[in-house]
Amino acid sequence: MNSNYHLDTAYIAGLFDGEGSLTYKKYKEKKKSGTYDCRRISMEISMTDKNVIELVHETLMVGTVRPKKVPTGMKPQWRWRCTFRDCLQVCKKLWPYAIVKLHAIEKVIDHYEPEIQDLDDNVVELNRFRKEK
């Protein structure tokens, strides 16, 4: 972990609040064996500054960086994106700093970890943990 990790993570949380998107979508999927409740969980940040997108990728250590399709004549854009359990990792890192997208981040955390461990290794409900901090 680099010496600027916490500063970079706080910066990314602010960047994600303003420029990012988080998708937590429920849908039904039909298969031969029946119909199942499924989730689509993904998050992304898109912008024209490739260096910032690379900082996001290097700091969070998950996801992919790819060019984003843009109409002819527009400035090239880059997209960092991650899905499913990688989103959980990122959400846990951004949670202490998020403001605008805090509710969406908490939905992802609650989906994967309805109970978390506090610092004393005791299992507590996530909402109670937040109130105690």
C-alpha cells in the first residue's frame, strides 16, 4: 500500500460521488430449471483524463480500464469499471468517505455482508455498527 493510499481513496470517493455510477439492479432470469431472482451489480467512472482513471485502477486494484465509445469528433474517454464482488471491495474502501452515493454503496455492502465484524471480532448488524462509530 502506498503512503498516499488513504488520500487517494478519499479523492476517489469524491470523484465517484460526482462522476461515477453504481448499478444495483434486480431482475428475473428464466432457465430450464425455473425462474431465479438475480442482481446486476457494477460501478464505473468515465472521463477524458486517462491518468485519473489509471490512478483509480492502480489504487483500488480491481476492475478494468478501457476506452469508451464516443461520437466522432468528441474527445476520447476512458472508463474504469468493476462488477459484483469487486464492487463490494471498492464499496468497503469508499464507504468512510462517500456522501452522495453513500446509500447505493451501503446497498451493495448490505447485499454481500448483512453482518460484519467489528474491531473486537464480534459479529454485529451493519446498521448498529454505523451508529456505534
